[in-house]
Amino acid sequence: MRWGRWILGLIILLFVLLAVADALDLFSRRPYYEVPHGNHTHYVPRDRDPDVPIERFPTRPPERCERIAPDGRLVPIEGCQ
């Protein structure tokens, strides 16, 4: 009976840790994350320059052949068609 409680506790702990990691977007494959800002959302690259304010980042996700530069510019991906 005692081992059953430990196993149940570990399963619950694992579930909570996975839920927190998912909420923090740790499993995302996108090279950017969304930052809510008032009534709109900014799309910020994971390698952003911390000296650039959030307001400089685009309010739309990058298109298929675009990426967001660390300074907030949308730039084309070379060789993408």
C-alpha cells in the first residue's frame, strides 16, 4: 500500500512538471515565441537582442520564407523558395 502512494505521487509530479514545461513552451519547434502586449501580440525570436524593446518586434508571425532577426526585422531566408 505504501509503494502505491509513492508511485501515484511520482506520476502526479511528472504530470505537473510536463504541464509546466509545456506552458513555458519548452517543447516548441518554432524559432520564436509569442509575447502578449496589450490588445496585440509580438512575435519574438528565441535569440533576441535583450537591448531591443518588445515594441520593435513584428505583430504577425513570419511567412514561410521569412525569419525574425534578433533586432526585430523580418528578413527573407536565403535559398528558400
